[in-house]
Amino acid sequence: MSSDGGGSRRIRWLLGFGFFVQGFRGFPWLGANFFLTDELRVNPSVLQLLQNSANLPMVAKPIYGVVSDAVYFFGQHRVPYIAFGALLQAVSWLAIAFLARSNVSILALSLYLLLSNLGASVVEVANDAIVAEAGKQKSPSGELPSFVWMASSLGGILGNLLGGIAIKTFSSQSTFLVFGLLALLQFLVTITIREKSLNLPDNHSPSGGGGGIKSHVSDLSRVLRKPEISYSIAWMALSTALVPVLTGTMFFYQTKILNIDASLLGISKVVGQVAMLLWGVVYNRWLKTTSPRKLIAAIQGTIAVFVVSDLLFVRGVYRDLGVADSVYVLFVSGILETLFYFKNLPFTVLMTRLCPRGCEGSLMAFVMSAIALAFIVSGYLGIVLASFVEVTVDDHSGFAGGLAVEAVCVVVPLVFTSWIYDEKEGAEEKSKKKE
């Protein structure tokens, strides 16, 4: 690929636009949250249940990864999956846009959200595989992962900024229509690209086989038995799954108790996306050679600090100090939401370095699936916690206690950060064995 700048530019265009669209998904999801609470009148627990249940297709990512590694369409095994996933998203969001006008039911909306996330999952698997394949031979230091991270962040910034404005100016349904059309554009753009023009490396099974589904399942199983990979993935999953997040409760607290409007919440999410963008820039410039273990542990500790800050916010401490609720929501709440994803960048770079050639799609899909499942478990535990501290639509008196439990749970995984593979330690161990 070093001899073909055109292939490199096409990869950046395909991935840049693809990750931008995926980041822009915050645009219709912000609308979906307001549609559920304002039009369908769901309570905090039901909102969080629907938010997390819609992510269930993400858990099946290893299946999509194995299939995309092994099954080719017209000699291509990445681009067709991106096109198919974009089409699924376009169909589902456009359907919601038109059905919402005729008093759509919670069941129908849930099914279309599931279909949308199925499409998003397929796209993400194919995109992540291309990042891993191209990154191995062109930017092993993390340049390409940083680039797509920033593209996704830009999409998130624009999506959340426009989402709040669209909801306030037009309606939540308008966000469904706009994103459906954008996903349709991604489909049309993608089908014009030939995978051969990307000059991706030949995809061969690590075991030397021909690359059928059975072969790739066997290869994935073999890769996951490597301690440096399995323990690292286990820590990433557990560090999220053990934390009972209260996102649905916080959304209700901000919109119903504090009366924060949609535009301010949209801008708050923009602040979070800007933080993600800056994180991508900082990582690429100064931190890509830093140990992933140290970075991930530092991020986990920072999350704990922000959750404690939310606890102080709900207790009214900042209000007593003269900080308006809207100011806190604007500059802090959005950042906390995105902080949970900061760990993904250094971890993705680590997995890219450790992944054997030919298993990129399968392994990266498994990693993203494990993380997605962890977020779903975290959300479900949040529902249980909200019920335990007796938070309801009208009574948020137990909310602070729930945030205290969440903060403690964020700290616990820091005890086990040795599970995350450290390349310097690994190199030292190998040299000792040779001696």
C-alpha cells in the first residue's frame, strides 16, 4: 500500500465518511429519546431498557466478523457489508420517520431500532476490519485508528449540535428522516467503490487454510486462547459491565426535574464529542507510544472522578457554589457520557498490534461485541440500581445514593489493571526466556 497513494486516499475517504456517519447516529438517537419520553410517555426505567435492548445486535458482532472474513461477494468481503449495513439503517430510520407520524407503538419503534443497530453493527465490523488490515501495513503506531476516531467524533459533534436544534425547531421525527437519507447516501457512495482499489492485504487464515467459516472460527478460538488477548478483553468488558450506569435516570432528571431543553442537551453532547475529538488528536500526537495499560487505567480513574462530580451535582453542591445547573450539564455531563468510550482508542490500537493477519475482522468484531455486551449489562444493572434506590418519574431522592454506588463500581476494576497486556513487560519476559 505504500506504493499506491490512491488506495490510501480511497481508504481514508471510505472510512472517514463511514465513521462520520456512524458518529452522526447521535442525531436520530437524541430524537428517539425525546420521542419516547414526550410522545410515548415512557418512564426512566423503560427508557433505559429500550436504549440498551436496542444494542443487542451489537453482541452478535463476532458472527458478522467471521462471515465477513470468510464470505466474499463478487470478490469483495468488506465493502459489500458496509453497503448492506448502511441500507439497513436507511430503511429502518426512514420507516420510523413515516410511522412516527401515525402514532407508532413502542413495539414497532423497538423493532426498527433493533434493525437499525443491526445495520450499524455490520458496518462497524467491516470498518474495524479495514482499519486493522490497513493499519498493520501502513500505520501500526495508531495513525489510522486515530483518524477514524476523529472522523466519528466530528460526526458526533455535528449530529448532536444539529439534533438539539432540529428537535426544538421542527420535531424529533425530523431527525429520523434526515439520518435515513444520510444512511441512504452512504449506501449509494459505498457501492461505487471497488474493494480492489483499496489495495488491502490478501486475507489468509492464520493457520494457513483456505479461509472458510469453520477455519475462521477455529482461528478466532486459537487467537482468543492467547493470554495477552483474552485477559485484556476480559478486563475491558468487566470494567464496563460492573458499572451500573444511570443514563435514563439522568436524562429524566435533567429534562423533567431541571427542565433542561433539547438544544442545551444537544450542545452538551457536542461538548462530549469535542472532547473525544481532542482525545484523538492528543493520543495521535503525544500518547500513541504510551503504554495502553497506563492510559486505560488513567481513563478509568477519571471516570470515577466525574461520577463523583455527578453525585455532587445531584446533591446541589455546585448550585450552592453559584454554578447554574445548565452550565454543569453543558460542560460536564456530555464529557462523562463519552469518557466511557475513551478507553476504546488505546485498546483498539493494542488489539491491532496483537491480532494475527487474516483474523482482523473476527477478532475486532469479538472485541467490539464484548464491549457492546458490557454496556448492555451495565445499562440493565443501572435499571436494577434505580429500582433499588427507588427512583421514579416524580421522586429522585435516591438518585444520589445510586451515583455513589456507581462511583464505587468504577473504581473496583483498577485493582485488576495487570490483566491488560503491557508490550514492554511482554518483551522483557520474552528476552528473559531466551536467556
